[in-house]
Amino acid sequence: MADPDAGVQQELQRLAALHSLHLLDTGASEDLDNITRLCQSLFKVSGAYVSLIDADRQWVKSYSGAQMCAPSRQQSFCHYTIAQRSVMVVQDTLADARLADNPMVSGAPHIRFYAGAPLLTPDGHAIGALCVTDTVARDFAPDQRRQLQQLAALAMSHMLLRRAVGRVDPLTGMPNKFQLREDLEALARDPDDTATGSPPERVLAYIDMPDANTGFEIASVLGARVYDELVRNVGARLQQLVAGRADVYHVTDARFALLSSPRHAHDFADTLRAATPALEQPVVSMSLPLNLPSYGGIVTLTTQRESLLDAPRKAVAALHEAFTHQRRWTVYDAEADQRHQRSFRLLNDIPEAMATDGQFQLAYQPKLDLRLGVYHGAEALLRWSHPELGAIAPAEFVPLVERTALIRPVSDWVIAAALKQMAAWRGDGMHMKLAINLAPPNFEEPDIVERLETACRLAGIAPAMVEIECTEGLWMQSAAVLEVLHRIRELGMGLALDDFGTGYSNFAYLQQVPASVVKIDQSLIRNLDHNARDRRIVQSLIALAKELDYRIVAEGVETAQTLQMIRDWGVDEAQGYYLARPLTPSAFASHVRAPLAAH
């Protein structure tokens, strides 16, 4: 007695083999058309066709003569051919109980004869058939059956070859990103499945397994052979988990894509989440079990062309969110995607902003010498006026720049613009010191000191008039960075530790850094009027800075009471909205020249 479960499993394997070829949604093939025309002529029949049998639908990939696409799988003649997996001949359809009532027999195209040879994959799965039909009953000799089977094998070889050329990843043997793109384009051309009433959507998921960092560690420690086998085994596991429900693609390195079938789109996200325990099981490579962290992004696609072709990018965006927040799966979020797109656009527009007058500008926030009661300098602050997006906050674009190679040209622009302004002020009789912010990556640039020196020489500015600000932190403990900091001080420039009191401050660390100034973070200064704990912290920081012989700057001064308090505690300089907001060069000049009591 047949095992029904075995039959179900065989059908799932057959469907997986069919879907892995990625032929269902592809366009016409001249080679297949040549085969069907040859069959019609060779066997002197009214029609010939190649069809593929999906779970509930027949797909006619080529035909010569009458069109033979049945409204459902059960009404297709090839349904019976793949079931017996050998050449099937029906000499008279009216005498066959399976076909006598078929609408293609009782009505147009009035088929009376049928012969079909199964299309067999290398693994022996019957995914469809090469068929010939006629409108009259007739015999089909044994040699004709052999010829039809040989032509079916030729058609199958053609489909396998078409799949392989440029569409298969050489490591895993799985369809690659080009095949995914082609399949999505095919869906965009013919999205509706009116024959089965399938929902007008698909689900695409991208999964990194392992993630890039883990993959690099495995490859560098265990070697390329172990890593390659690991990737192959991950691909095989994913195919097993979604067999019959989705196609799996090897997109790149350890990234895979899963495109749901129409019938399983509605619950495919739940299927993926339910597969989490299986994904968490160790993957064996070279007899070595490895636990692999994985992150995935899920996006639901409509049948609109734009939605389909933009799907890979959206899936990557969702995957990025999953990795950022350390989640196994994350569903695509349009708002998060818009933020990423905006970030990318900002980075892309920065070179033009540097080259266009008026986009990048420097604003100058005055610094008050609390002992002398005069303004003697300023902090140069970068501002961006985007021609389409308007004012871009530094807190938005500066962190983006710091993570890319753009930090070098942007910093060079700021240095040159600040020194040029200093020279202009000096020409007007204003000898102002300027503090210029550099990012941690700048201090890893081997020629940063030479560039600072050259910029000062070209602008005619003494290095002693310049103070370099940097955010204090662990990155400064690098021997190379410490050397750069010492060379900046040897150049004659001041060195200020920004955001002091919120980072990695201790005696051992501070004694190594050749800073001349510390800037107490504004988050502490702003609350001095009403927060006793912040007052104690600030007083302790001032005592620490004095112990190390630093000049002390307080930023974020917003009230007269705060200003008086920090003056009494021995702070050397102050800046903040109480004194002045960041100003344009002309407004800065007017502000610092006015009597202090007028502010």
C-alpha cells in the first residue's frame, strides 16, 4: 500500500526541482520553438507543445499549431504524463475515461490524439512534458515514441543550459542575483495569475547567514574550503526549509534571497519566523558544527512593475535594519528606508556642496574669556544649506561623513574656509583665535599634520592662532594617533578635548594625551542652575582639569546664573546661547566689537 506522506514529499521535491530552474515566468525561447516545430513536422500532427506543470497550473512554454494551455493542472493532458513518468500515448481521447469529458476534447481544439514524453531533470523529477496532438485518432509506433522521448531530453537539456549560462552561482549551483532580477522582470511583464486566482503579491526575503563579520572570521581562521562548504550547506538548508513554498537564490557571498510562490505569499513571513529554531541549529562544515548568527529582511511585493523591480533594494534595507537592531527578521519599513535613502542622497550630494558657493558655510560661535571679559575667539561650525532639502542639521550629516572617505575632503574644506576667514578678519584688525573640529578618522590620516601646516602657510595664519578640537575617547590610545596629537602640539596649535566629562576620562588616559584645553560638555553645563548632581560633577571635572594644567572651556551656557557660577569656579572660557548663537562672519564681527554689556 502506497504511503501518502511519501507521495506528498515526492511532489514537494518535484515542485522544488521545477522552481529551481526558474522557467515558469520566463519569456519565449527560439530553441524550444524549433523543437515544437520539428515535432509537428516529423510526426505530421496538428500541434506540438512544451508544458511545465506547477502545483495547480500548466505553463505552456512553446507551441506549434493549436494552443494547448489548460485552465488548470487537472485538466491538462500532461498532468497524467508526469504522473507515470514515461511516454504516454492516447490513440483516441474519446475512448479514454480520463480525457473524454475534457473541454479541449469536446470543444476547440477538438483533440482526438495525444502523445507526451516527460521532461526529466538530472535527479529524475518529471517537471513537464513535450507533447504532440492531432484532431483525428491515430497510432503512434514504438520508434516514434523513442524519437519523442529523445526530443524531450533535448528540450530538457536546452532548459538546463539556459538556466546555467550566467544565471547560476558557481559555488552553490543555485540561481544567482541575475536570475532573481530576470524572474522579477518576468513577473512584472505578466503578473496576474488569473487561471488560479492566486493573490497578486509575492514575498521576498534576504538573509545573511552568517553575517559578514562572522563570515570573515570563519574564512580567516578556518580557511576558504571550510567557508565555501559552509555556504553550500546553508543554501541546502534554506532550500529544504522552504521547499515547495519559495525559490532560493544565492545572491552574493553568504547572502541568500527567498522568493515565495504565489500560493504561499500570504503566510510566508510566518513560515520564515517559524523556521527560526531550524536556522539556529549548527551548520556542519568539514565535520565541524558551527553556530551561525543570521539576519533577514522581509518585503511584500505587489504586482506593479516598480514594486517588483525595487524589491531587492527594499529587502536589503530591511536586512540592514535587522542587523542594526540585532533581530532575526525585520519587515521592510518604508520610513526607515526613506531615512536610509536620504542619508545616501546627502552623502552623494556632499561633493557638489563643497564645489558650489553657498551650500557649505561656516558659522562662528563667540568664546568669552571670563578673566578678561572680552571675546578673543570662536568655534567654527559647519552648516549646510541644501538647494532642495533646505538646512541640513550637522547632527544629521556629520556622523554620516565621519563613516566614509568623504571626511578627508570635508575636513580640508573646513580648515581652508576657517583660515581664510581668520585672514579676512585680521585684515580688518580682528585677531581672533579659531577652534576647528576634526573627526577621529582625520587623526588616522598620515599627512594630516602636513596638511594643517600647509593650510596655515597658504592663509598666512600662525598655527598658534588655531585650536584643534576632537572628541575624547578610547580611539586616542592608538600609538599612531597619539603621535599625530603630539605633532599637532609641536606645530604650535592648541588641542582641545571636546565633550569632556561624558566619555572616557581618567588620569592614566588624560596624562598621555597632549591636550591644552578641555571643553566641559554642554549637557552638564545646561543643568547647573537646578541640578545639584551636575554641579558636583562639573566642579569635580574642573578640579581634575586644573590638576592636569588644562585651560577650561564651558559650552552650553544659557543663563546669567550659569555664567556667574562657572566664572566663580575658575572656568577660563565660555560659549553658549546666552552669549551668542553661531553667527555669520559679518554678524560675528559686529557682535564681538560691541560692548559686552550690550549683549
